[in-house]
Amino acid sequence: MGEERDTQTIGRLAAEVMEFVDQYEGKATTGVVAVVVEVNVDVPDEPGYTEIAYRCSDNRRWVQAGLFDSATRAVLAGD
């Protein structure tokens, strides 16, 4: 597959999220999981071109939209 992918950033962030869940000492479980990644693409004549890739553990679009909407609200609120 060409160059080896750098998975360290995703792995570190996933570990941080799991540490957050662990603070509840077994009183919480993980629900829907989503990953959003900015993909920087080398496109001739389009410097700085990026795409957004995401994957979600739940295929229902309304669940995905609700999860991303809640995340947006949390970011804007500073949580």
C-alpha cells in the first residue's frame, strides 16, 4: 500500500477517550463510536486540498448526524 500509515495520532486519541470512560469505574459503557479524520491530499493545482473521512459504528444516518451534532455543540460550548 505504498507508504506506511501513521496511526499514532488516532491510537493516542482513542486511548484518551478510553481513559475518560474508565474514570466511571465500570459504571459506564461505550455506545456509538465515530472517528473523523482530515485527509490532506496532494492534488496538483489545488494546494492545501483536504477531505474529511469518517466512520461510525452505527450505520443509521440519523444516529450519525445526531452524534456529530452533539459533538459540534460540545466543541462550541467548550466542553
